[in-house]
Amino acid sequence: MALLEIRWHGRGGQGAKTAALLFGDAAVETGKYIQAFPEYGPERMGAPVFAFNRISDEPILQHCGIKTPQIVVVLDTTLMETVDVTEGLPKDGVVLVNTQKNAGEIKQELKLTTQKVYVVDASKISKDILKRDLPNTPMLGALIKASKLLDFKAMLESVKHRLEHKFPNRPDVVDGNIKAIKRAYEEVGE
């Protein structure tokens, strides 16, 4: 795999940074080279945040910001009103959006022509399963389905291991996130 770059758009508290890090951990465990890093503006709950991944089969020698991501993941559609989430996206790029709308509506809204658009209602999934609007882990499942960058089972095992370490006394949190990832993987549409 040649170098591939991903940009995550979210708001503080939605878990964009965590999702990028979980994706990075899973990629490393499958033998890929990876970078995962956030970029903050005003560091407060609800403020726009960006997180990034680089993934490759070869060592990654770049250590700069990502300007032309092949994949853009949008955790909050309200960001599309104030941030150009498609900035730098190539003609064959991919956009994955947490929304109740269908892919055609999002494609039209973002004025995309050749790029591929995937959608999933990650907020509904997280509210149903986790009882709160935290779309990051469902979006991780949707990203794996849309991009086919990692083996789904291997990614699930990696995320489960990381969550068990982070929440050692909360098997409900671990199981809920795994269920949310699986459901989003199944429900993502184009």
C-alpha cells in the first residue's frame, strides 16, 4: 500500500482523536506503518478539532500536516456549514459522514462530483447502544467497511484490547463500543 492519508473532522468531546489513535493502534498490529495525531484549535468541548492518520506498508518519513487526504471522516455535519471538509480531497477521494441523510444528499450538499461518499448514522447507533452521542467508535467501524484498509476482525480485537486496558472495570463500555462498531460496519451505505 502506498502512503494513504485520512483527516477526521469532529468537535471537542466527540472522540475524533481517540478514533484516529484506535485506528492507528489497529494498523500497527496488522504490520502497517502509521501516524496518528490531532490538531487543536481552541481546546474546549464542542470546538472544531481535526485528527489525522497516515498509513503505509513502508516507513513514513513525512512529519508535517496533512493537506490532501484521500479519506475524510466527518463526525458532525454542523461542521460542514463552517469548515470546508473536502479541502484538498482528490477527485478519487472518499468522504464518510455521520448523518441521517443518504449519500446522494451529502454528495450534492458538498458539491462533489467524482468522489465517493459513504454515510452512517453513528450518532443514532451510539445513542442506542452507548446511551450517549459519541460517534467515534461507530465511525471507526464504518471507515473500515468503506475503505477496506484493515481486516475488520483484527481491528475489532485491537480496539477491544485497548478499551479493556482503558476501562478495566467497565466491561459494559467495552462491549457497548464493540457492538457499536459492528453495527456501523453493517449499516454504512453509499
